[in-house]
Amino acid sequence: SLYAVFRGTLHGEADEASIAAMRTMRSTTHASGAIGFLIGLIGALTPLEGGQSLSAGGGDALLAPLYALVIAELLIAPLLHRRVAQMATRVE
């Protein structure tokens, strides 16, 4: 469970499974930021056919990767590194 990940009470295969899950969450978050960028870019460039300026989709295109980066690197990565360090100290 997520509570066990925070407390560091998992052992063995559960440790490895939690690390794999966090790595997957981190990668998926980066990918969702890229997809959000593409969707926002399409939304921003669609009105350009009539000579209009960029719409609010430009902001969405820039915010999606920013949010993904913050979530992946400031929330998930520290948990992942903490879990790997806990596992390494238990092995030694």
C-alpha cells in the first residue's frame, strides 16, 4: 500500500514492486505532459487559419509539461530515491 511505501515497511518482492510502480508512474507522468503539450498546441494553432492570434491553447501547451515535470520530479522522484536508498541499506 502507499502508506507502507511512505513508512518503509515493505520487504523483498514488495520493495521491488513498489520501485517498479514508482518508475512507471514517473515515466507515465512525463508522457502525459508531452501528450498535453501536443493537444494544447493543436488547440492553439487551429484558429490560425483565419488570421487570428494564438488562443488559450498556447498556455495549455506550456502548462501541461510544467505540471508533469513538477509531479514527476518533485513528488515521485524523491519517493523513488528514498525507497531505493532504504532497500540498499537493508541489503548491506
